[in-house]
Amino acid sequence: MAASPKTLTQMNRTLLTALLALVTFPAIAQPHHTFATQADHFTLDGKPFKVISGELHYARIPREYWHARLKMAKAMGLNTIATYVFWNVHEPTPGHYDFTGNNDLAAFIKAAQQEGLYVILRAGPYSCAEWEFGGLPAWLLASPSPSQTSATTNNAVILSGAKNPRISPEAPQTSPEATQNPGFTLRSNDPAFITPAERWIHRLAQEVAPLQIGRGGPILMTQVENEYGNFGSDHAYMAHLKQIFLEAGFTDSLLYSADNWRNIPNGSIPDLFAAVNFGIGNHQGGMDALARVRPDAPLFVSEYWPGWFDSWGHPHETRPIPPQLEDLDYILHRGAGINIYMFHGGTSFGFMSGAGSDKNGYRPAVTSYDYDAPLDESGRPTPKFYAYRKVLAQFTPCPQAAQNSVILSEAKNPRISPEAPPLSKQSQDAQTGNESCLPPIPTTPPIITIPQITFTESTPLWLNLPQPIPSQSPRPMEHFGQSYGYILYRTQIPAAITGDLVLTDLHDYAQIYLNGKLTGTLDRRHHFENTLPLTTTGPTQLDILVANDGRINSTKLMRGESKGITQSVTLAGTPVTNWQVYPLPMTALPRLYAGPRTLYPAGDFTEDARESVGKKVPFTPFPRDTPAFFRAHFTLTQPCDTFLDTHTLGKGAIWINGHPIGRFWNVGPQQTLYVPGPWLRQGTNEIVVFDMIPQPNPHVSGLDHPILDGPVPDQTRSSQQ
């Protein structure tokens, strides 16, 4: 009996569905693996596995160089890489997410897998890393109510084509009316923090949870919080955070916490794998501290510090190599896994370098995150790289023997698993301590020099201000929806007065002007300096230009890291009110600011705006101490990496072809800024400088080497090991 047309249609649909399932099955059925703990070691697919990891951060490396850096990691003997996830990069305003361009975290993780590396995902939500505010978004300090925070979720905008983070017109903005809440508690179960943190972790999981080891991806471990023991000991918060990760979908990688070796009990909870962080010379004490807390678990050194970071005005930090080799030998022979922090530091481009604080006060970090790491800031191997490679080669089986060998947790050298057939003495020797078992060290692109570039165009900040916002008191940046850059406070002093100008509290560096003339500076680095004697002879315009030099990225001091003038201004003991406030985030160059846009000779600071200006304006000199923008153009026949010599500049920031290169400051030790070759062009290139304290005849040039150890006013070094 023939089938009816209706029956045939149903059969065809059924057949089509089956065919589609067959076609799509290979794409979704990735091989699943298991990563777990067993007694004193890790296992990968049931076999003992030693994690030999090095840290590098996708946001500190131009995307064009991701694969090159990962190949270097493999060549040094690493089998895993670790990276922090910086929340503030991905959610620049509440509910507005960016995983594009250099922020494409999933693409970075997939690149690691393509290079044969596993991944440790340090998801946070707090990171540290000498990164601005430890990776937390600054808008948290504006402290919207929980209802305001959650209300942005339904209106979230995800960018798909942006080269750099930007604001989508549809994205909700932080309200200028948002006020600071003195009771707000970061890194806690306070709804003002945990509600946006939970929303963020769920959004992050959409990007990277499918890349966990249990789903065919390379992510072995996912970190919950970071060094929480240095901040607090709220175990209920840690337990809540772990539950959020599980509910978000981080169920197919090993969840863990990590703490400085002195604070493991504060930051760890019983049902979360714990790891330890320490520096040179603390190998035995650090591992013993972890073993006491977790006697029946594998030992994992989640941060071993081979170097340290630099702070403005203090000497360049380096560390000797021989003690590090002893540490590595001890750690690996004792059976532990390791993550070298940093394997490659890279650069805190733009305004993303953070700050620390010690007994001497506030210490902002420089732009370079070279860290005296095995791979330098530009991705080139150092003597430390070659020395580490010799040690790590002892724990790397040759490729031809890899299928029959595993690295057991208690082994001094790689050895053959009991199930594998015995090898000849020659084969055994070939597997141990042989650098030829590692991939060859990749070649690196050339570094070019660039002749002196003299700035031919300039315009003072005063003629490129946005529309002001009236404010009775000088509120901090975050009150106006601003996170980074600079902020100008302007008011009128009605009559002659003599007395102390007191900024309570200044975060971080201020220049004070009377009728446009620089009268003095205040610098938070100088024991929280915030007072300047002033004298006026009549009605006077008072301008206070404040730079955010980086939010503190660790300890409970983070809770007070609003920027600008955070409380009040008094003059001769009387509160100063009735301000005009000009947010200057520097996310756009002067063409977006109100008022005259150019002084000499014509045009704007951006290529696409030159046509619209139309007429030339005569050059008008301005006082040398006036904060100003400078612009120049230079031509290249071969765009490659270079190091921009900034020694003739004062204090400010630089953009090249629209890319934010970073901050400079003539207090040292950093005197060059790394410029990645992919950000340069064959032909004409544009450089723009904002300088708070312009020097005579400013100019720059490109060097073939960095200068990270320039002279500094304070010889105090970090004692951290």
C-alpha cells in the first residue's frame, strides 16, 4: 500500500533530522578527558600528570602575538599556561560585555590548545596581578543598590565587532547620581558586590565553560577568588563563591583557591582544592605550610615568583638566577606541580597598571610588566629562560616516548608507568634531562629603531575640555561614571585669601592652578601628601587637575580606592564648594571634547577628523607648565617592535595609531614604552601625547632595547621574595 503524501512528508522530516544529527555529531562530540587529584598527585585521564605551568596574560599581549608567546612557553618546557581573567576589561560598564579583539578570552584559550598546552583559568572575580583595582571594575565603587545592579542584566549588550572596548549606545551607564556607600564591602557577600560578581561569573561561563577539560577543552583548573587570605577570612563568602562557579557551569575542571603561604588557612575552605604562592628561597617553608593544611592532597605551587614588578620612582626590580634554579629543582623533585609567575609579563597598556601600598605609602606600578621574567616584555628569551629550560627538560619526556611515559608525582625524573613495556638503557637516557626533547626555541621578529620624532602640533588641555558637570562638592571619578584617566575640578575663589589648601583625600596626583598658572603639586606617594599653602590677591579661578595613577590592587585598602578628590577641599579651614567638574577619561582624543580643537597648524588628533576641521588656526603659544596634547607623524618602511624613548617627556600617556601604549613619568625607573610591531603601519603613523608637565622641546625616538632601570629619586626596593 503506497504511503500518503502526509506520511511521506513526515518520513522525509525524520530522515532529514537524522542526517543533520549525523553531520553535526562530530562537531559537538569532542573527546572528553578527566583531570583529578589522587593521593599526592594529579591525574590526567587516570594517569599521573605533573603540571608544569607558566603565567602570561592575554590582555598584556597583542592578539597578533598570542601564538608566538605560547610557542615560547612550550619551548621552555611548559605543558600548561595560566592566565588571570580581568573582569574590568570585559565589563567596562554594568551589564555591557566585551569579548572581542584582544579581549577574546576563548580565542586565547583555544590558541593554547592548538599549541599543545593545557590552561589554568584564574577566573577570580578578583585577580591582583598589579592590574588596575586587581581586575575589579571601578564602577563597583560607585556602589549602586542591588536592584540597580541586577536591573542592568536584561539590557546587557555584547559587542561583536569592536576593536577595543567601547560603550554601546544601548548599554546602561553608571548614573552620575550614584553615591559612595561607606558600608560597601568588596569581596564579600554584601549584595552590592556579590550580585554583580555572580552575574559576571555566569556571563564568563558562557564564553569559557565549554573549554574545560571534561568537555574536550584545555582548562584543567579554574581558580575561585585569589589570595583571599591576604584580604580576609570570610569562609562563608568563599563557599558562596564556589557555589556560584558550580551553578555557572564550572563543573568539568578542578576548582581551587590559592594563597600566600602565610595565609592559607584564612583563604581556603575544606571542600576546595588549595594551592600556595611564594617567592625565591621560600620553597621548603611554602610547601611545608601547604602540606600541614592539606596533608593528603597533591602539592601545587600556584605562583612561584622569579622576579618582581616595578613602581614609579623606585629602582628596577631584578632577582638572581641561581637561587631560582635551586627552588625549581626542589619543588619539582618533591613532586609538586608549579606555575611560574610570571613566565612572560608583557605590558599593562593604557591605564591598566595598578598600585600597591607599603609602610611608606602608595606605590603605583609602571606600565611595563617585564617582571624580570624568563621571557621579556617584548617576548624575547632571557638568560633566565635558557637556565629554566635546562631544569624543566628533566621533566619533559621526548615526543617519541610520550605515549608510553608519564610523570609521577614522587619521581625525581620522568619514568615509565608500570603498564608500559620496559625500554632499553639508551631509550631511558634519551628521555631524561635532554633539551632536544623540547621544541626548538622560535625566532623572534626584529626590533627597529626610529629616528627622533619632534612634535609639531600642540593644544592645551584648557581649550579641549568637555562640558562641565556642576557639583556642590568635589566628588570622586566614580560618582560621574568615570573609571580611568584624569579629572579636573574648577571653582572660583571670590576674594583674596591666604591659607592651606587641603584635599581630603587626594587619589593620586594633583596639579593646582590659580588663574591658569601652576602653583604647586601634591603627590599621594609622598606619605599621603595633601596640603599646599596658597595665597590669592583677589578673585581667582582655582583649577585642580588630578591623575588616577592606578588603584591599589590588593589588601583591604582596595575598599577606599575611589579616584580624584574623594571627600572634600578646604582653604584656610573653610570648605570650598560650587565646583565645575570635567571628567577626562581619555578614552577619546580631543575631537570629542567641546571648544576649539586645534592650535597649530590645523586638524585634529585623529585621522578621520581632519577633513571636518576645514580651516587653519594660528599657533598660540601657551605656558610650558600647561597640561597639553602633542601630536606628530612618522614614516616607517618596515613596522616592527620598538621601544619608545620618553626621557624628554614629563608625566602622562601616549597613543600610537589610536592604540593606548601606556603611562610615562620622568621619576623613573621606566624610560621607554614597548610598542608592538602589529600596532604600527607601513607608511605614515600618528603619535599623540598627553603631558601634564610638558618639558622644553619634547621629542621621542624608537630604540632597539628597553630602558627599565633609569635613575629614580627613592632607592627603596621591594623586599618581597
